[in-house]
Amino acid sequence: MNITAILPRLQAVKKSGDGWTARCPAHDDADPSLSISTGDDGRTLLYCQAGCSTESVVAALDLTMADLFPPKDTRNGHAAKVPQLIQAYDYTDERGKLIFQVCRFEPKGFKQRHPDPARPGEWLWNMAGVDRVLYNLPAVLKAKAGGKPIVCAEGEKDCDCLAGHGFAATCNPGGAGKWLDAYTETLRGCDCVIIADRDKAGREHAQLVAGKLHGAAKSVRVLELPDTNGQPVKDAADYFNAGGDTAGIVALIDSAPEWTPATKIEASEPGETAGDIRGEIVSILTNGKLSPTEQRTRIANAVTEALAGRGRFFFHAERRDFDSAM
């Protein structure tokens, strides 16, 4: 690891000459006694003035001695990139008080931290004893009280994009597969919309969350966002970056059937036919120049052509509800 990746793990870090000082994590260090510097060979040097061994300091940081050495050159001769913190997402209680943060690093990676109660302004890079809550909890509870739908995405970046376009959006910390029963209780009685990432992990996560919410939420719908303006779309952030708008998502939500345990999301990576037909449907539904009858006719024709092109058999049930045609 590079010294710049080790320093964020320490507390009360201050520049001192060619190096830094910080509180030693291996003992109760009220007066910073740890010296940090870089050796001639690039390794990180740790020296506790109070006598703690380097091994004990490294162990307290949840590192190994090997982590003190700089990253080895990769096969192409370039040193590995040092992770840089680029975004910290706040998770708060219902009153907006910070509980913990999910930190995004580049190259892409995530870590979680929470405020150190013993040292205001400092962080503990673990989740020991921390209450895990949904992202944007105050907004979620406000939407729940107002009877508004709540959109569940897979990551904080997607939630921020959705919130910026007027949706009450949330996700669980940790990403795909990390849904807890406590989150289900938070959303009990809500109309929930799950936007699945268009990949295997995303679809599996959407099915997991839908299964957890089924029977607890007032309603559950699952959908994927279509390719937009000729650009591939995997998630909400991609959708808005490609020029997608709020009306397009609202149209998809309105046309999505309620999820049941038998519901499956048909796999389609960005750029494939399924994504293209969804995009065409959204375009038709948001075309204010078309009457409802013209919209239904165009959608029926588009679906028929798409299915025929994929060699699928299909039929139209003689029912008046719109879903049966799909």
C-alpha cells in the first residue's frame, strides 16, 4: 500500500517535517505519539514513541506488514493505482443525524466508516455496533407518511440521481445481496418500485428485495431502465446521463405489473432487443401528440415485431386490461 492509503486509517494526523504524526492505534494515545514517514525503498515507516511495536500498530490498523510496502509493478510496467476517496455517502437516522458513511474510492471500491464517539471529528473504519439503516431515511419516511411510492435502487449514486429528479429513492448499504429484514420493516405498507441493474447481480438483488418486500409492502413492482438516445443503460445514473427524463421512468412505473414470487426479469444486457423495445415503449408513452388508442396500437405493433424477430410464440388474451397485451 502507499502511505496515502494508510494515513486515512489513522486519527489526528498532522504534517510534521517530511512525515506525519498521529495517534497510535495500538494504545490509548491522548497525545499523538506515532510517527509516519516513507523510507528510501518506498515502504511506510511507523514508529511509536511510547514503545508499541510496528507489528502491534499494523495489527491495530487491520493491516499486515506486507501492506507497508509500495504496490508492485504490474505486468505492463506501471505501478498499481492508489485508491483515492472520491465520494462519501451519509446514512442518517430519521432526524438526519449521521450514523455512518459509505465511502467510494477510485479505482472503484467501497468502505464504511462511522464517527468515533470518543474523538469528535475522527472516524472508525468499521461497522462494529453500528445501526444499519436505509439510505436517505428521512426522505423515505416522509414519502411513506405521505403515501408516495418509494424507489429502491442498488447504489447510492443511483439514489442521488433519482432524488434529484423528484423520486423518494433509497438503497441498502453494501450493495447487492445485503438486504436486511430491518429494511423490510421500514418499508412495510409502502408502494415500492425496484429498479434493477441490468446485469446478473442486479437482477438477483432485485428479486431478493422484491421477495423480502412481498406481503409486507402495499405493492411491489420491478423494472429495468431502457437504453436511451442510442446509449447503453445499466442503472439510473446511466439513464439520466444518457438524457433520460422523469416522465420516462414514471411511464415505466405506471405500466409495470405488480411483482409476484413467480415473476422473473428476462435477462437483457444493455444494447440487446429487450432493452431496445422498452425504450421504444417509453418513447411512445411519453409522446404527448399521440392519443391513448394510437399509443396502444404502436406499442402492440412494436412488441409484435420484436417478438417475431426473436422467434418467440405469443398470443393476446381476450381481456380488457392493458397488461394482458404485453
